Amino acid sequence: MPRSSRSPGDPGAPLEDVAHNPRPRRIVQRGRNTSRTVEDTSSNMTWFTCFACSLRTQAQQVLFNTCRCKLLCQKLMEKTGILLLCAFGFWMFSIHLPSKMKVWQDDSINGPLQSLRLYQEKVRHHSGEIQDLRGSMNLLIAKLQEMEAMSDEQKVAQKIMKMIHGDYIEKPDFALKSTGASIDFEHTSATYNHEKAHSYWNWIQLWNYAQPPDVILEPNVTPGNCWAFEGNRGQVTIQLAQKVYLSNLTLQHIPKTISPSGSLDTAPKDFVIYGMEGSPKEEVFLGAFQFQPESIIQMFPLQNQPARAFGAVKVKISSNWGNPAFTCLYRVRVHGSVAPPGEQPHQNPYPERD
């Protein structure tokens, strides 16, 4: 049988050929080893390439991150520098600002505030003066209107004289000493005796400057010309010249402007009026009142209803305006009518003076 044309290394060759030809087997083994080596080498190269690529990628990421960090650090440094510059500028501004503010306050605030305070004080002062002038003007206008309504020059002159004397009580006074009124000393408190009111010579008393109670029945109302009783409680009983249907009682005190002590603490405050009649004298309550010393002349209406005629009047004082030593009475007037109220009197008991 003819030999086959197959090569010894052909794997399809028969076994006997291979067995009889050992050299081709070695060649086959070497080829297999070579192919294995190439495969191993290619696999190693592939792994190395992947590793190199991963290293390059990581290096690129590191470089990228490093550049980004550098940019962030650079921006952070810029921001920090700006903040430091702002803080330094604010610090410098806060150091120099108080002095500037102080100068500005001194020049721009204190001056106008002081001027405003002075202006307010002037406004208050002038407001008080304007109020006083307004009150005086109102009184003057009222008096001028009354004078303009008068056609008789004599009445105008009488009105002016009354204004000058400050006595506006246009009622008859039945407690006037010159018309016959007197003091009932039995029902009147004792006069206050002060050492300064006595005159001595070698320890001998010559006279007493203290005024008696009947000084309150006279029109001379001047400082010191009053009747004083001890403490703040006392009474005085006025015996009228004739029986009178009582209607009003007037108290008068000196103004504070001419008071020697500069105060009105000796003026009476709370008091009660009684009408007295019969023997023993019967006391009839006619009213309780309070005297305000700011108004130097005050008239009080009496509660004489039904109307009765009385021959005497008691003024009982229960307090004064603060003086614990004594109380002063300057003038007491009693008003009313001889005839019963509602009836016209036949004649005027007091002739008019020219």
C-alpha cells in the first residue's frame, strides 16, 4: 500500500506512523507549547494594558482633582483675603467712627436740642403771660362793657371807685359798727394775747396792740387790723342794731400779696352760722361753709327758710388753713332786709352817700 502524503505532524495521521516516527511528536509538542506561550503572553499583555489604563485614568483623576482643589483653594484664599480686608476696614471704621459721631452729635444734635429747650422754656413762660393777660383783658372788657352801658357819668365814677377799692358787695351791711352793731362778749372767744403784741416799760405793761373783736365790724381791712383768737377753734357773736331777715353773710380777708407772713394760714376755713334770738338766746342753724382765702371777699347764702328775723348772729369757726397758734378774722358782714322777703320796704335804713 502506498504511503500517505500526510505530514508527520498531521494529527490525522495513523497511530502506527506516529509510533514509528517519534520526531514529529516532539515537533507537535513544541508547537503546542509555543501556542500556549503566545496565549500566556497575550493574556499578560492584555492585563498589563488594562492595569496601565486604570493607572492612567486614576492619575488623570488625581491630577484633575488636584487642579480642582487648587482652584478651590485659590478661590478660598481670594474670599478669605477679601473678608480679611473687609474686617480690617470695618475695624478701622469703628475706631474712627465714635470720634466722628461725637463731633457730629456735638455740632448737629446738642446745639439744636439746647436751642429747642430754650425755645420751649420761652414758650411756656410766654404762654403763662398770655394766659394772665387774657384773663385781665377779659375782666377789663367786661368792666368796659358795663361802663359803656351806663349813661350817667356819676354812675361811671362810682363804678370806678368800687373797682379801685375792690369791694363788689352791693348789699347793706347790718353788722357795721357805725350803724349800731356790737359784739356780744359773753358768747365770744377770748382774744389771743401774744408777747409781741404787748408794750412794756421796766417790766410794766403799758398797752396791748392786740385788736378787740369789734374790729371785724369796721371797713378798715389792712394787714394786722384783725381780731385773733387762740388756736383754730373759736366763735364770735354779733349783736345787730335791729332785727333782720337774714339772707347772706360775707367774710373778707387780706390778699396773700400784702400779707406780712407771705401766707394765708391764719385765715378761717370751716365755719357754721347760727341765728340767735330770745333770752336765753336760741340758736338756729343757718348753714355750714368753707372760706377760700384766694378769694378775699366771699358771700355765703344762709338757709333762713322759712324766713325769720334775728337780732344776733353767731359765727362758729372749727378750723383754719394751717396755723396752730391762732386764727384771724378781718371783717364780717351780715346782709338781709328789715322787711320780710317779698315785701318792699317803706324806707331805706341807710341813706345813699354822694
